[in-house]
Amino acid sequence: DQINILEATLLSMRRAVAFLSPHPDFVLVDGNMSLNLNIPYESIVRGDAQCLSIACASIIAKVTRDRIMSIYHRKYPEYGFSRHKGYGTKSHFEALKRIGPSPIHRMSFAPLK
């Protein structure tokens, strides 16, 4: 919540690349992001539909996120994270109205402001 979602995304992408081992010679990025990396990279709009490597990475990222949300469901079952995985579904918004945000909710997200 200290920086906006775009800046948080860019920061997490730069950090992810910095921690890769072995360090890559080139990086493919899904979208039109300008990352200011110290290595060559190419941003590809709709890269998950055009590049098998990006498509595979996208699937791995989604499965990983879903697993993380399942862990959060065990900690905060009243929100139903195991069902909606944190996406803005009707049941998620109803839970937010009923019990308020949890410590993991982004308070800068418009419905919570």
C-alpha cells in the first residue's frame, strides 16, 4: 500500500530478475513494461499468447499465486480465499462488507478506500 500497484509490479519484476540464478543473459516480459534492467530484455504485449516461454511462466505464476491464496485461506477462512483466490468476486466483496479487510488486503484498492 506504500506504492501503487503498477510500481509494486515493476519492483517485484526487477527483484525477481535480480535473484535469478544463474543470472540470465536476456529476459522476456509479458506486457509493455519498461523495467530498467541491467540486462537486455524484450517486452511483448500479450506475450502469453505469442511466446511459449511466457505462457508457461504465466501458468506457473498463477498456480503459485493460487497456492499462496490457499495458505491464506487457512489463516483467514472467513474470506473464502480458497474459492475466489483473492479476485474481486461477489462473494469476496460480500465478505469484505461483512467483516472488513484482513491484514493482507490492499487498503489502496478502490473498494477498500
